Amino acid sequence: MSHSNTETKQSFKSGLIDFTAGSLGGVALVYVGQPLDTVKVKMQTFPHMYAGMINCIKQTLRSDGFVRGLYAGTTPAIAANVAENSVLFAAYGVCQKFVMNFTGTQRVSELSAVENASAGFLAAFFSSFTLCPTELVKCQLQAMREVSLNSGQSIRIGPIQLTQQIIRERGVRGMFKGLTSTLMREMPGYFFFFGGYEGTRSLLTKPGQTKDDIGLLRTMIAGAAGGIILWTVIFPADVIKSRIQVANLNESFTEIGLQIIKKEGPLALYNGLKPTLVRTIPATAVLFVVYEYSKKYMKKIFGDD
């Protein structure tokens, strides 16, 4: 077998492992973080209806219960996170190799935190196209009760019916409502996400160890650190994206942002940050543990030529 064919086979296998590990991590993230993600979306899109995180949780449980309330939108959330994380981590692996070749680095493991962050920035461009449609459906399902109360109409549909309704009313392009704001959130966000994660892993690596040998707890700490940095940086963009997708707004990303600041004040761009940070600590910790350990397991089974 030629060197070129061997290299292609290895690249495909490596990409498939990253894709699968990212998918498993995405599923784990949803089940851990969905309740507080629902609270985040409600507080972002209808801040006047809630006095805070605890009040939002209480109202949601009282009106819709645990499963239909806090776990609203779980099916599209799983679809969104599997779609995003499978593509994100597969693209991240490819982009790491691109950055490695661009900088003349010999191994991916030798990339610096900034170089890994740059790979994350590039990878997020590709994952945004898979994330936007599924997150559109998720956000609309999560805020359905609030939309019903504000419109005076009782709305109760599932993810498939909602998807069909969006396509029927606005065409396939309607599924990409909020794509610009998704890109503006994801690309800089994942620069800090992967930079924070890899940087923290490096800090937690003892002399004589590699980053892959730091163990479960320190991997969780690094994942949580990446998540906290990510959401702190991108939260205003996420608020604008949620408003655009839930209310089907047609103004630009910048116009919506300026409207929010003018009408509600700058702090409105951080509505829902508290439940997001509370959620992201266990959620991203679990995401990276599942990703790293499933990746390691698959490499052990299928080989890492």
C-alpha cells in the first residue's frame, strides 16, 4: 500500500473517531445540561416574566412539570448537540493538522493553547451550519409557553411538526434563521473554548506526563474551565441569537443588539448567564470526559497507526 493511501486511511479513521467521540459527548452534555439550558433560553427571550433563575425554574415546574418543562426541546437539543459536536470535533482534528502544517509543528500534541484555539475557531465555521437549524427548533420549543402567553394562543406542537411548519411558512432558508448570529457566537466562542480547555490541561499536566494522562478529575476541571470561558465571552451574542430565532426577527444582528441595549440596558445582554454558568460546569466537564475517554477507547480498539 502506498504512503499516500496509508495516510488517507489513517486520516479517515482519525476523523471518524473524532466524529463518534464528539457525538457521544454531545448526548452526554444534553442530558446533564438541558434543564438549565431551558431556563437560560426563557430568561434570554422573556426576561420580564421572571425574577431570576430560581423563579424561572419554579414557574416552569408549576406550569409544565419536569419533563415537558425543564426538558422541553430535548430531542432537537440532542440532534443539535450531536450534529454540532460530531462535526465540531471532527473538524477540530482536521483544523489542528492544518494549523500544525501551517506553523511547522511536528505533532498535534505539541500545539500551543493559542494554536489549538485557532483550530477551534476554524472548526466552528463548519459546525455552525449543522447547529443553526436544530437549535432554531430547540429554542422555539423551549420558549413555547412564553410565546403562547404573549400571543394569547395555546401552542402545543412537537419538533417534527414545528420543523414542517417553519419549512412550509419560510422554506428551507427559514431553518437557517439566525445563522449570522450563530457564526458570530460560535467562531470566537470556540477560539476561547478550545484555548481555555487545552491551556488548562497544560497547566494541570505534571512534569513527565502528557495532557492525555492527566486523569478523569483534571480532564473535568479543564472541560469546565473551557465552558466557563466560552459562555462568559459569547453570552451577549447568544442572547441576540435566541431573540432572533424565537421571535423570528428580521433585523440584523447589530440592530437587535442595539435595540436590546437601548430598551433594556446593557445588562440585558447577560440575562440568563447565571443558569448558563451553573449548567456549563458539569455539562462541559462531562462532554470532554466522554469525548477524551471514548476517543482513547476507540483508538485502543481500532489502532492508532
